Amino acid sequence: MHPRSAFRASMLTLLLLGFSSFSEAQEIWNPDRCVTMSDVRMVNGPIVLGGLTGMRVVVSDRFSWGSDSTLADSLRVDIEHALRRGDLRILSEDECSKTPGHPSLSFRAGGAKVALELRETACLSRRPDSCTPIVNYGIETSYSVSEPRLGPESVTTEDERAHAERVRAAFEQRRKECRDQEVQILHVLAVDLTGHFVDNVKYANRRETTK
């Protein structure tokens, strides 16, 4: 049985699973949507966003399944587009090093936790050479992944080996679909969190101009 396409209304689809010609085949309960994102956003800060006009974007290439530089590059492009739509400049590494505070917007997805942070360097006004890295602004959220799992019932088949091979293929296809859903969710969350950040920067800059 082929699972329906991702992101439809959630319902259960039965797939059959067998591990060898000697093992008992079992059912897998497969929801169409296996990735769900939280609607909660937790914000830390900001300390001072007024006067911020540009930043470097850094995206970690470590995800729940391991290293993925291609996905990290794709997420960075999405974040940069969202910043440009908010009239914020994207700084190169060299430009960032020459900008006061060295502002870098960092995105990371560790496990099911997703966070966006503006990292800068703060210096004492009385001792400009005494500086420390700070998180000027942070926002985070989460998502959950429900992998295909075994159901409580069993089925029989005349050719268990052929049956097991068919079900293995269906099971792996379902796992791939869940991974694809997770990647899509990360893109959605990267843009969403960046949008919240841009709104905060715009608000802070408006307040700066009215002082």
C-alpha cells in the first residue's frame, strides 16, 4: 500500500512489514504527516537592536540525522532573502569583522530544537579593549517527528520473503518522506524566525529615529 502525499489531513495508513522469510510480518501505522511544528516561540532579549542595519548569516550544518552542508546552504539563502525583504544588509565575513559588534545571525537545528540568535561582541565604554561575545537577541521553537512504527497486529502471506522485500521498500520510502517533511519544516521555521527577528529590528530602528 502506498502512503499518501505529505501534509494532507492526518489519518492512519497501514503498511506491512516483514524482516525475513522466518519472521512474522507486522503492520505499521503510518500517519500521512509525520512532522509537526510547535506554535510556541520563546524570545530572549533583545539587549540593543537599534542602529542595526546588516549582519553576517551563519547556519550550522549539523542536523538530527548528521551533517548536511547542502541543506545548510539552502537555509542560509532563505534567511538572507528574508533579511533583504526587511531592508537589512547581508555582510560578508570580511565586512562583518570590520563592523562594530561583528553582528552575526546564527541559525541551528539541534535535534527537534530550532534557534536563531544574533551574536555580537560587546565592549566596555571605559575599556574598549575589554570585550566579550554576547547573544543580543534569540528566538527558538521546536518540532516533533513521528517515525513509522510497528502496530500490534500481524498478517500472513504465502510468500513471506517477497512480502518482506515489498514492505521494506515501502518502509524506506516512508522514512524518506518523513525526512523530506522535516527538511520542509526547517525551511518554514528558518523564514518564520527570521521574520520575527526582522520585525524586532524594524521596531528598534523606528524608536531610534524618534528619539
